[in-house]
Amino acid sequence: MKKSDEPKNIPGVPKQVTGGFHDSESVRKIKYDEDIDLQFHHLKERFFAINYWKNFCPESSADFKLCDLRGNTVERLPQTGDYIRIDIPGPGGTVGRSFDWAVIDWLDLESPDRLLMQCRPAPDPKTPDSKKIAHFYSAESTSTFIIAKGSDYSLAGVYGRNEKSNYKSGILNSARNFLIAIGGILGFSKIQWECLVNGMTDFDE
């Protein structure tokens, strides 16, 4: 899969400064006999159903859970300050109890036509006194999730920016983080994200 040489300029997505990036999008054209508002309503349900993202991409190797400030899984809409617990196959980092963690640091839900959720790597919320990032990417990295609709389309996208390996979690964790991060930078994570956004916008099944 060929990777674009330049990141897209997307409102709300941080500027790309250093490291890797990806733009993973799925655009679904709305047919003349379809209800765009109904389609977007269903897309919003999928967007907020973080605990069930894997269902939209069964072949994905990652599983996601929405967690509160204490790291406990919850069944509700995401909020700013919540965490996303990521479980990927293979050896997990010891800092995050074998999980990778990201915090939701921005939700923009004001527009009726566009919703945004931005996350960045974070410490394990179960160890609030720790400053070690429990993620294979560094704290400067971001993932911005966006869904939007136009007059004849709906869109789901994930935009990664400034993706750099996390080397501040001990020797063994740093080696593990490097291997996963370099795979992401080479495009493997883009394949995973495209699988997710394609599944979110697929209403034919």
C-alpha cells in the first residue's frame, strides 16, 4: 500500500512536525434513494461504540475498550479525559499491564455534520502516580478520529500525526515499542485503521 508523501491539512488535526503520519479515510457515496441523516446517525453510533470497534473489522489484530479516569471499562459515550485501552497481539508492555493506553484529550461535538475525537498516548490510569507513557508511541503522537457528512456522502477517518517510538519506558519496553512503532510508520497501522473506517461506513451488510 503506497503511503502519501504529505499529510492532508485537516481542520482540527495537529500539524505534522516529526516522525510518521497516516491519513486513513473511507468515503461512502450516498445513493439518491438513501437518507443521509439516517446513515450519519448510524455512523455516529458506530463511532462512539469504542468497545465494539473490533466488530466492524473482525480481521483486525487490535481490540479497544473505553475506560474511565481510573482505568475501569465503561459502557457509555466517551468523554474528554476518558482512556482507550488497546490490546494488540504479541508481547505487551509491562508499563501498561500488557495494554497500550491513550487518553481522549479533545472531543468536538458541536457541529451537526462533523464529530472529532483526538487521543494521545498516556500513562496507565491504574497507576496514576506514574509518568511513564504506556504506549508504543511517544506522548507527542496523536490520533484524530473524525466522522462527517456532506450532501451526498459520509466519511470516517483516522489521522495519525508525529508518530515516534516511545523510548522512555525501560530497555525491554523500548525495544518492543520500537518494533511496533516502526511497523506502524511503515504502513501496517494504516492498514488496520483503514479496515476500521471501511467497516464503520459499510451499511450494505
